Amino acid sequence: MCFFITATLPSGADLAAVRAVAGPEGSRWTALSNRYVQDQLPRGWGYYGVTGSVCDCQSALVRGEAARGKTLKLPRHAAGWSQTKRNRWLEQRGVLVDARESAVRGDVVAWYEYLKKVLRAGGKPPVGLLIHFYKAGVENEEITVARRTKVDVQATPPAVLQALEPDVLYEFA
């Protein structure tokens, strides 16, 4: 029904300090108890809802890939338009698409900076991010983590956050 951004923290991480870091889309770090995910994590790791939202579909981490793939097509009724009018219509819409992409890039940079702050606050890397399209509840959805990917935040540009794949646990350190 919706995408949700969830996170993992290793045992011994300072959850109170992580919760104190202000996030770009709100930050709750609500403990989740999804046995399907927890069975795939190292013993003692915590699994959390990050944003506290009931839907993360509009998050920059989810919509980044979709926003980049947008192409403009003239509407059906444009068949009778002059070439000048067609060009003007495409140019105006192109500015809107560019503005949306710029907003997504800004949101991605905010998430990137947030992850760096969470890593410092938690005191024990990695911080994992998992994006999943839920059809059932967050705590009872059967999720199979496709793979775990380590990401060095200091050596990776913020743009990597625009290409996060669903069901991959990205471990930021």
C-alpha cells in the first residue's frame, strides 16, 4: 500500500542520542518488532520506524528515482497546436520538472547530512536503512532482505541516496 523507511542500529548504539537528532522528514525512531526482518539482522540489533509517518511515498529517498525518470509528453489535444505553442508548453512543464528534481536533490542532501549526524550521535556504526513497499502492516509484513550493502558515508556523494533499492539493507558507516 505504501513505502516505509525503516532503520537498524547495532546493539550498544545510543538510541536516545539518535532520537535527539532532528531529521529532514521528522524523526521518531519507533521500535518495530517485525520478526521477518529481525531474523535477518545480527543478534541484538534494533529495528525502527524512522519518520513516524503513515506513508513515506513522498520521501526523497523513495521518490528520487521516479522523479529522475519523468519524461514530458504533449497532451492529446496538442495535435492542433502550432510548433511555437508546443515548444512553449514543453518549456513551461520542463521548468516544473526541473524544480521538482531540484527539490528532491535538496531533500537528499538533507537526508545525507542527517545520516552523518545520526552516525556521530549513535556512537556505533552502522546505521541501516531499509525501504520496503508494504502490503500488510509494518510489523507483520513478510520481508526478505535481498542483500546487505555497506556504504561509507564520507566517501560516497549524497546522490547515492537517490538510487536506494527497495528491500536492500544499506548499512551506512
